[in-house]
Amino acid sequence: MRRTFLLVSALALAGCGQSGDGASANEAAANAVQPKKKPAYCFFKDAETKAWAASRDKDGNIVVKGKAYRSDPRYKAGLNPPTVTGTSAELSPTISQNDTGYAAPENWWDVSATIANSAGIDTVKVSCGAKTLADLKVPQKG
């Protein structure tokens, strides 16, 4: 009996103070200032990435390639998924546990990523934390 009373009281209080249209809550959420996104931590020193290039594959998608160094073969280098904004895309290198069972030659990992549905993209930025590693221009498929 006591539990039922508490449940009914909680439900009754939950309904208090709610507006019927919810417009003010939606407007407040839309007008809220978004916090600035902090750059992700960079696991690589300046000399530990190189050879960044971007090209289009046969389907018109952008393929970004580069090399990243990891001194410890227990870890491998890779690329995070791209972020697309308008006509530009941004990717960043990352590390993960080496699940291949092998080390990369001289610990330089070949990293690559394909940006799907990227026909409208013309620039790719490779960044690491707050650093820009490469600004790549990609010609449209002709």
C-alpha cells in the first residue's frame, strides 16, 4: 500500500509544471551555446608522421594515405573516422593495440582511410590534436 502511494505521488509530481506545447524547451535547447570541442590528444611527435596524400578511387571516393611511427610494436597506428563539414573532411591518426601479431617494417605503419560518398569534398585536413599535419587538395573526378 505504501509503495503504491509513493508511486502514484511520484507520477503526479512528474506531470506538474510541464507545458503543453514544449516550444520553450525546444527553443532553449536550440539557442544553447555549444562548448568548444577540445582537440583530441596527439600520440605522435612531429617527426613520427609523413607522406600524407589524398586521391580519388575509381568510384570517386577520397582515399587518404600516410605513414605513422610507433616505437613500441605492441601498438599500431591507424586513422580515426573522418569528420565531414561542407566541402572539407578531417581525419587524425591514432594508436591501438597491435592485434596483427606482426610489427610494421622499422615500426612505420602504412595508414589509410576511404571517405565514402565524398564526391563533393575538395580538401582534406590531417590533424593531430591541435596540430595540422597536412592540408590536402583533392581534384574532382574528371
